Amino acid sequence: MAKRMNYYEIAPEAMKLMIETEKYINKSSINKKLGELLKVRASQINGCAYCINVHTADAKKLGETEQRLYCLNAWRDCVFYSEEEKAALELTEHITQIADKRVPDELYEKVRKYFTEKEYIDLVIIINQINSWNRISIAMGNVAE
């Protein structure tokens, strides 16, 4: 698949809104490595090779290990993710597949054991943002290079 158009040039106002959300995310108190793990996991679920490529590279720059990146799609069976990370990864999966999984009260309570109300909101924003980027990237024909 080839990139279909220069959407930054054609719809700069829309892309500016996406970039403004990125600025908000970058200022949040959510650990940056965790944020990258969430972005990779959502991108795996959505099948966005472009975003998987970008965010695994970003995670490695932040010091994330190859082992944790390679095993991310099997995080439940790994001892090298913390309970806090597992709660955030589970939230990522539920939000990414919201039509089927919803976000049950039990999951909300599990996540809130580790994250404040503000951090919960920030997690939701991070997860929604990567899901939006995945959909834009796939619809526009971006490929991993």
C-alpha cells in the first residue's frame, strides 16, 4: 500500500488538533515508557504496522527492553510487567476493543489502585489518541519503513 495523500498539507487544522493532544500527553504525569507500551499494544491490536514501528523505536530510545517489547502481546503471562503496567495494558485492550469489551467497573477499580483520577483520564486520552492515529495511519495508507 502506498501513502494516499499528504493529509498534514490537505487538512492542517485537523492535524493541528491531533498535535495539540500530543502536547497535552507529553506534559502528563504518565510514565513515558508506559505510554509507549500502551501505544504499541493498541497498535498491535489495530494492526497498524506504521505505529508499531514508530512506538517500539520510541520505547527503545526511552530505555525499554527488547524482551518487554517482544512479549507485549502476551503481557498477561509475563512476570516482567508490573501490576500497574498490567492494569494499564488491560485498560488499553478494553478501550481499543470498546464495542466488545467495554470498561467494566472491576477494571476501572483495578486501574484506580495504581492511578489517580487525573492519571486515569490521561491514560484514557493516551489510549484514545493512539487509536485515532492508528485509524488515520491505516486509512491514509501509511506503511512501516
